[in-house]
Amino acid sequence: MDNKPWYQKQLRILQTVLREPDVVGYDAESVASYLEDIHANCIVINAGGVVDFFRHELETANPNPFMKEEDILRDLTAACHRRGIKVIARVDYRGVDKRIYDLYPDWFTVDAEGQPVQWAASPKNPNPLYAACYLSHYRNGHAFRMAKLLLERYDLDGIWENSPFQLGACYCHTCRKQYRQDKDKDIPVGGEFSDTRYEEYREWKAESLNRHFGEFREVVKAFGEEKIYCAEIFGLFYNQYASTSSDLYQVKDDFDFLVTPLFTANHQPLSAPAMLTKFLRALEPEKVPIMLFGHLGTNNELRYISSPAAETRIWLWQAVSAGGSLWNSLFNGMHPGVTFDRRNAYLCKDVYAYMEEQEALLHGQTPMADVAIYYSRTSNNRFGSGDREKDAYITHLMGMEQVLIRNKLQYRFLLDLHLTEEALREVRCLVIPNGACLSDPELELIRTYVREGGQVLVTHETSLYDEHGREREDLGLGDVLGVTYKGLRKEASHYGYQMVRASHPLTKGFEDTQLLANWGTNLLVQPLEGGGADTPISYVPQIFPQSPERAWPKQFETEFPTCVDHRYGEGRAIYYPYGVDKQVWSHGHADFSAILGNAFDALLGERRLVRSDAPGSVQLMLNRTAGGYLLHVVNTTAAPVRPVHEVVPVQDIVIELELSCDKVERFQPLREDGGATLEQTEPLPDGGLKLTIRLAHLSEYCGVYVATHE
């Protein structure tokens, strides 16, 4: 690890997004001392763009009006470097004040009527900005000149570009001319930007953004390979491709590490940081995955006051447990110890200290996996939405992950860009949560995987569309799933049910009921003739509750299954033609979790990497690391409300691990929050060892390292 560049090692970052008056009395030594105290090894600080925090002579100079003779970049860089702390300059070219806009109006975005576009336009915004066109000299030539000036003048360690993306379409002269030249057509007008009519334009816009990233990276790297370039891109939980033509896939090659925001106030699941970290690790295994969060209000609505400490701590431990680095963003004050709300000023200190102390083990972890979740970028781009009510992709992943956590099943991601025969050979069970848009080559790889003995769990519209979002006449994986789609969808929300019509491993636990909950849209499918599929649960037409006397159907059982178990070749496929995974998250009825839990029991059998009597509110993650394994135990037990204000300790937990080794060399608790002891080791029938571990007490988090001989 010592031979790697600094940005390929663990990063413990603080970002201070300074307001204009924060420059008054700025004490660089105090900031550097605070960073040292909390065990941070990098700071990100304002440099220029919207407001300049250093003086320069470029044509768009907009110096902070509170600056006098001080030079905070010079002072902070010197103070931090004396302590071995890296300094990254934050630049932001999203827009400018009217004074600069009036000087160079051709650099800025206009709408279809030729009117200037304001960034985050709102009548309540007292400081509107004129949005910069992503093809303009301002975002490119001028931005590159400023970056060169910063790197020439200061001993900075790199550049962070804030808000490099642009919402919607730009109809300025430059964009119209370039698009017509490249595509021989005009930029679409009217409707929603997420409409399919803008699909080609969004791709063109994404290519333009990629070109910008590549050129900006070259500018920075001209000053040395150790200088980093990275930019702000929202990903996974914030599906912004439809609005900004940007996602994490397209940036992975140009950035020196992968970072994306994930704030607690948006009420993502408490496991979201681990899920994000696993996704980033799968996207680019050689680059450090970083979660950007905030210990204050954590979103744009409440940037001045503290977030709930207990929930934020869960957030941090989740990311650390998946092998992630952390980036704490502060939006006011010189540093967290001297701002208005100092209640969480040292919330990260012991977490950062733990990360530093155990860096050799924590950094570069890879998840052990009972199952691999298949991520389809095209499906997310077409069906995903930041509005969870409208979303038809990420909520499927979120619900599926909740079931995996509840059943203590370990998982990793398999991304579509890494789908190969070789990659699938490493997968014990493949899970495809509503992978609606799959190409023919993807289908063939999945088909071969199952035919040769693979296990697959599939939900809803998986394979109903091609990679361009065009609907197929039938499910592309219909032969694997053992069904044919009849071309009809039925809504089952509010009054939806399913009929248990046969005793089967997939109906385990439903012996005392004939009906189960249903919700959302159901695809009406039928088993292939002679295909031999088992269909133990079926669709029930909606039963409207009014009037009660007539709230009954003529027939409960239909010919349309909602659960299909099919043997294909040497393998097995279990298919649910509705969003059972989404409903775990969106609806929450216990039937949905139980249905998927039965499917995993059927596909995985008795062998599990992790078993435990811990409640479902305790998450266990098992990862490979240098010389052995890391077990992380994160406690989310609390009152049944969000945000979490108090974590309730859990007592006397027993955990069983199945490890591929023949000997335990060392059992080492890394954080004494659990009183972890190794009670027993015993050989497994097919090789390897089963370890029995007991935690006497778990407050927040426990980490255990098991050094092994294999």
C-alpha cells in the first residue's frame, strides 16, 4: 500500500464550503489543528468560480468582498502540509452574477425561447446565478486557465470541480450549431427533458461532459501524477442521468477516486452507505470509494444545525464496514469546532481514528457474497427516478437489500459492464431486481449461466425491454423463467392479493393462510406448455372493499402465477412477475419479505457465509482483507421512527461464519464494543471452517479480524 499514490489509499476528508464572511479572521493553523485532532488526512476548500477566494486577473474575477490582504490558500496549504494533510481546491463554474453574464452572454445557457437560464431558479433565491453552458469557454477554456493558475501559484494537491453538470437542454448558439453539425438535426424542443425524444441529445450531452472531464484531467495531471482531479457526480440513490446526462459510469475513468453524495436527511435506508460503497467498489475496484455526507443538517434545507448524532454514526459505520472512505462536508464556518452549531463537531473523531489505526485491514476490503445483485445501468436510466413514488428501479434494489440484510445474507454487485462468462462463474446466486432493459448478449450470458447450473432470482419486468428501452413481444428470458408474457398488466395496489394454491418450499410459513398481500403492477404470465414450471402462488383480481357485502370475487384462483419455480438445464430460476422487492421497501407488508426469503432458502440451501441469532436490526458484513477476513457488526436497533436519535444496545449475540480456510491464525477484536470472543471452530464437510463467535454486548459497532491460513 505504501507504494500507491496518496489518493489510492484511505481518505478521511473534511470539506469546508466557505461562505463569503468566513474568510474574515481565517486561522489556517486552527483549521489544520482541528484536522489533525479528528484524524483527517485531507481538506477540500473554496478556491474560485462563483466567488473567488484568491485574487487573480482573469476576465471573470469575482473576488470575495470580505477579502483584504490575506491569502487563505497559501496559509492553509502550508499549515496542512506541515502535518502531512493534503489540500484540494474546490472550483465551481455552475454560474455567475449578472455583472459577469452581461460581459459574456454567449457563454451562458439559454432556453428554447432564447432567454437566459438561472441555476436553481426560484423567486425565493436572493442570489440568482446565470447558468453556464457546458460547451462554453467559461466552463472549459476559462476553467482550465483558473486551474492552471491555482496549481502554479499554490502547492495544492488537486482540484475538485463542484457542480460540473447542467440541468436540461441548452439552446445557445454554440449548442445549436454543434448539435446540428454532429447529428444533422436540431435540439428537441418541448415536453419533459426525461422524455424519449431527448434520448439522443442526452447521449450527446453526456459525451460533451466526458470530453470536458478528460480535458480538465489533462490540465491537472500536467502538474504531476500526484495531483488529483475529481468532480461532483450524484449516483445510485440519486438518479440524475435523465436530468443532467451524468452518472457514475461515465466518470470512472477520468477521476482519481470515486465519490458521490449520500445525506441522511433524504431518509434513504440505514444500510445505504454500505450499498453505495459496494456499488462504487464494483464499478472501479482499483479506485477508492468515498461517501460524501454532512454532520450538520445534511441537506440543502438545514445546513446550519446538527443532524441526529445516533443516525449519523450508523451512517459512518455502514460505509466503513463496506470498505469505504469518508468525506464530511461543512457548509458554514471556518471549521466544525468554531461554527454556530458545534454539537457534532467531533462526531467523526473516533471513527476517523479507528479508520487510521486499522487502515491496513479496512482499506481495500472486498465483500464476501452468497448472492450477486445484477445492476443494469440502462434499466436505471429508463425507469429510475429520484422520486421514490415514481421510481421503478432503485427501490427494487433497496427492497431486495433489506431482505438480504434481514436474512444475514452477504451480497455484492455485478455491474452490467462487467458481465462475462468468467464473472458469472464466481456467482453462486444471481439476483436481477427489475432488470427491465437487457441486451441480447446479456440475455445469452445469463441463459448460459443458468443452463450450466447457475441459480437466478428475477423480478417484475426483467428482460421485457431491449437495451434501447424498446418493449419485446415477450420476456427475453422467458425460456429460462419458464413463462410467456400475455401482454397484459394488472394493477394490484390497494386491493391486491395472491392465492396460495400449492404446498411448496416457496410457500413455507404460509400454511395457515390461503391469501397473501399483493401490490403494484402485475405482469400476467403463463407457464410454458410442457415447461414443467411450478407455480405455487397466483394472481387474484382486485377485491374492492365497498360495499362490504359484495367485496368478494367469483373466483380467487386464476391461471396467472405470481411465483414461478423453473428448472432450466442444470440450473434453476425463480421468477416473480411483479415488484415484490420494491414492495418490501415501498409497502412493507411482511408477506413480501417472507416470499423472497423463501426464494433464497430454495436457491442457496443450507450453506450460508453468515448465520446469527441477532435481530434484523443488526447488520453483519463479512469481507476479505489482507491475510484473512473482517466481520463488521452494525447496530441499528432503535425506536421505529426516522431519524434515529438513540441506538438501543443488544445483548448476547451468537454469530456463525463459514470461511474458506483450514486454520485460524489469530482472532482479533478491532473495536471493543462487543466483547467478541471466539467460542468454537469446527471443520466443514466440504472443507473450510465454521467459526462460532459470541458478542456479549453491542452498542454501535463491532469489528473483528480473523487471520487465517488457507
